[in-house]
Amino acid sequence: MGILSNPQQRQKIVDVIAKYNNKLCFACYVAGVVWFLALAYPPMNAKNYFSENALLPGLVENEFYSSVDIKAYIDDYRAQLKKDARKVPREWVYDQLRSLGLDTYIQNYSIRYPLGITKDKTVPGQNVYAILRAPRAASNEALVMSSPLRAKESDLTSTTGGIAVMLAMARFFRQKTYWAKDIIFLLTDHEQIGIQAWLDGYHDIKADYIQPGELMGRSGQIQAALNLEIPDGNIKKFNIKIEGLNGQLPNLDFFNLVVRLCKREGVEVTLHKQSDPYLWDTVEGFQSSLSNMMQMMWTQASGISSGNHGLFLRYHIEALTLEGVTPKKGQPRGHEQAGRIIEGVFRSLNNLLERFHQSFFFYILPTTSTYVSIGIYMPPFGLICAAGLIKAIALWIALTARENKLKEIEEKNSPNETEEGDPETKESSQEDEDESSKDKDDEKRKMEEELLKNLKESLGGGDTSSLDADKQQQLQDLLDDVAEPPTGLLSILPLILISMLMGVLSYTGPEFITSVAPPIRMKIDDVITFGLMALFTASLLFPRMIGRKSEHAKNLAFDWELLKSLALIFQSLILFSMSLMNISLAFFLAVILIPITVIVHPTQSRVINLIQKAIVLLVSPASIVLAAAMISCIGEKSSFLEMLGLSWDTTKHGLLLTVIDNYFFSSWMYPFFSLLILPNWLFFWGIIHCQLPKSEA
């Protein structure tokens, strides 16, 4: 603060930024990226620990050894699936839970898909749930154990083992009297839509597209939920899924609890199916930790929930998914260990006296035993974003210097005003000054017209259409030199408004596009993809739409320094805001966008202009979406052409799901890219189309 309060020191800082802004931007960007990636190295992060001591995972004595019950339930469930491979045996699950003496219910709900996907027809669904009432409490608090109901023909992994383990745990929990919280056993249909329907019904929330049926039975406030995705075969290890909708994460204590209990049972636990490095202080160990961290960040950046648990996080219910991985080789584990892990989790959660509020909700996990908190990863991220802010400040300093210079010139050319005198004298002098300025403007305009007239006559007469290309170019160069570039906010306002309008059209585009799709007879994902591509192509042509028309050319002229400064500030605001909710998405966007948006500028060189257009197109929202699809398809196909085809299909399917998630679950991804990222990118697209006069080239 002392340095900033000193005018001389402040002026030195301004001079350094103005003179060395490009080098400072490069240094901040590189240092920030290297620092962020170095956080995967264990000495740069912290060991996991429990902030909530009430969990007491070490004091839980496991008592579950009913592997026979699990095997019997698996056999019975398989037999039910064989009767009809396209349906799930809800009635059988309902009867099994009811036979245990639990309060068992069926929730009926209906789904109305947006964009006319089902032609305004509703799709029915059913959830089965049962409540084990706590004998020592008044049903004020509850815990949830859930598992999706999947048909035999489903493309997703079977959850038969998870359903069997849940039924066995319900039988086991029913015999115990130490429960202080109700336990809800939930089996849902239609994957995440079923979870959303049950949560809406439980909290009495009305939605437009998912109409939840009335819940006949309720419990108290839900504190935590554990989702099971366990196959019916042998289990080698457990994989933990933590990413929720819009990049939300569960409380770190809940994650640590599951990891600690898995290791206690001697079962390997992984994050994104990647094991922890054996030796962290080696190059291979760092590479493994960095790979784990990038994989977690990639999943979180998508904004899509990695499991059914992700929708619980919207209601401040801590949740994660425990996924069983079948072995390809090695010693397999049975479902009995899964039962003891689940027993330990629920007995630890039963000890909680309040909601999860300690530990961290914002973190990155390089391994299952280390974490990077928000206080550690924000400084390097801020350093990356500082590159854009430094450039914005440098441009603003240049604008200020230009304004000051113009003021000095005006003051030198203006006559000295009399400090003393009567009001009539001052008024008469002001009128004389106004008339003098008008005369000067008229004289300047006449001189310009006379100069252009003389040039036309010297080049080949007054009719410029008869001139050859070289003489036309000479005339245009003179016009560019004579015309003063527009400055100020009014010069960039049309570009800002059209960019924002394109963002609004992109956001509302899918609904309009699908409304005219039935006569075209195309698939819904093709309609949305090609429609958005057409809209994006139209947005690329907006510099020609708002170009400044003249007698000889149509150019786009505005105060590009002011626009770029505001665009960089707006970009930093977007990235910093997103980093507080989804640091992974903000990091990847910052790494991609900032080096490009900092260097782009108008130029008279056609080669440099074409290069700038190419690299700006490479970081456009459309290119980012396609590149993300290609990265996710790496290794799926052997040949490059097959991978391109799969990437295109993934892009179409991903766009459709992103739009639908916005309607069903209020996902932020599509509004974020259409209303913020696209308009901000269009600012820079307009900057490289700005027409510079020769004096500024």
C-alpha cells in the first residue's frame, strides 16, 4: 500500500507495465502453468486427513459376514432379469424390501423431454425406496444408499451386485439397534432422471420437464448419500467417483472416509481407475500423480456428473459413487468386503452430530491420499489470468496517454482565456471561439476534398471506376490516411451489442431450430449440431455486417485498443468467477484462450492477418467442443479416420446431452458457453478485422 500511495513509485509501475507488458504477460503465463502442474508433486500438496473427528472410522468394528445372502440375492435377481431382458424387476425389489419389515414405497413419475424429442409424449418411470426407521431418534435426519436399476440389455455396466449388496445390508441393518438416523434404500429408474425425480418429490419441488409423483413416505433431513455401481461378478478393486453436476465435489472428509475403510479391508481403491504411484519421489511417480490429477480435472471440467450421486450435491447432500471393478487378472475380491466397507461408512455417518461443514469442498486430487486445496491452486491460476490483466492495463495506459496527448494539442491550439473580465466579454469570446472552431473544421474538410479531387485527377480523372488496381489502391491508401479512426465507447458499442445478440441467439437456438425440424426429417442431434454450426458461421460474418460503408470500401473501424482492454477484463472476470465453482474448466479455458487473446491485434499484413484468424478460430467455442470430443475418443479406434468419425458422433451426442441437461438439471455448461464464452470470443474475432489507417500500421 505504501508503494501505491507514492505517486513516483506508482508512475514507475505504470511505465514498466507500458514498456514491458508483453514480456510480463509471457512470464506470468508460463510461470502460472508450470506452478499449477507442479502441484501434482507430493511436496507441493498436502496429505489427506479428517477434519470431522466425529466420524471415528477407526473405531468401527465390522460385523457383516453374510456373503451367502448376497449370493442368493444375485441369483434371484439374475433369474428375474432373464424373464424380460428389456425391463427391470421393480416388483421383485419392492417385495424383497417389504419382506424385511421396512416402510417400502413406489414413486411414479413422468418425463416430458424438451425440444420435441418425444413429440410431447410423456415417458413413465418408477422408483422403489424403503425407509429403515431409527429406533433411537425421531426421524429428523437420514442417510441414503442408492443404486440404479438397469435392464439386462443396457449398454451400461450391470448393477446387479450393488442391488444384492443393498438388500443384504438392509437385512443386516434391520437387526441392529444403534442407528440414530433413518436409512433410505433407493433404487431408481432412468439413471439420473430417476434420482432427480425422487429428490424433487422428497423436497416438494415442481419442475417443467420432470413431474415427480407424490412420495407417500418421507424421513428427515438427508445428510449424506452413497451410490453403488457394483457388478455381479468378482471385484478386484473399488473406483470412487466424486464429480457432480457443474463440477461440484463432495466434502473431502466423506471421500477420505471411504478411502480409509477400503484400505482397512485390504481392497485397492482408485480414482478414475488409476492407482496411486508406488514411489512418489520418482519421475514415474510424478507422472502418475499428474496423470491422475489431469484425469480428475478433465472429468470435472465437463460439468457432467460422473454418477447418480452428482444430483444429491445440488441439495447440499454430500454424496459419491462406489464402483466395483471386475478383475482382468489377479486375485479377485468378493462382495463381502463391499458389505463391510458400506457398513463402516454408514456407522461412521451415524456418528455425525451435524452436517458436513469442515474440511474442503473445493479441491483437486492427484492421488487418493493427497489433495490440493483452493488456497494452494488459486495463486498459480491467478498468475495465469494476470497475463490478460497486464495486457488490458497496458492498453488502458496507452489509451490514457493518447487522450492526454490530444488534450495537450487542443490546449496549445486554443486561445488563452481571460481570467478576469465581465460576463459579456467572456460570452462574446466563447462565441468567437466556437465560430473559429467551426471555421477550422470547414476549412479542414474543404482541404481534404480538394486534396482528394486533385489526386483523382492526377490518377486518371474524377471517375475512380476507370482506374487500374494500383491506382485504386493508392486512392484507398490516401482515404485511410485522411480518415481519422473512430474512438470512444460509441465506436465499439455496435460490435458489443451484436456479439451479445449472437450469444442470446445461440442460447435460444436449439428450441427454435427443433421447432422447424419436423419437415426436414433429420435426427434431433443432427438438427441441433448443424443448426448451431450455421449460427456460428453466421456470427463469423458479423464484421462485414457492421462494417463502415464508404464510397470506396467497406471497412470495420473502431477503437480496437479500448475493445481489447474491455474484452480482456471481461475474460478475466469470466475465468475468475468460474474458478470459484469449477476450477478445472476455468484452468483449461485460461490455458487455451489467454495466450491467443493477448497477442491478437489488427494488422495491415495479409499474411499475419490470416495467421491470426486461423489461430483465433482454433480457440473458438466450436473448435473447443470438437477438440474435447477428439481427446475423449483417443484410443477408442485404431485408424485416424475412424477416430474422426467417432469424434463427430461424440460431438453431436454431447451437444444434445448438454442442451437437455440444461432443461432437466439446470446445468450451467450450455448457458456458460453460449452467453459468455461465445460473445467474448467474438470481441477478439472483430479485433483482427479492424481496419487500421496507414499511420497506425
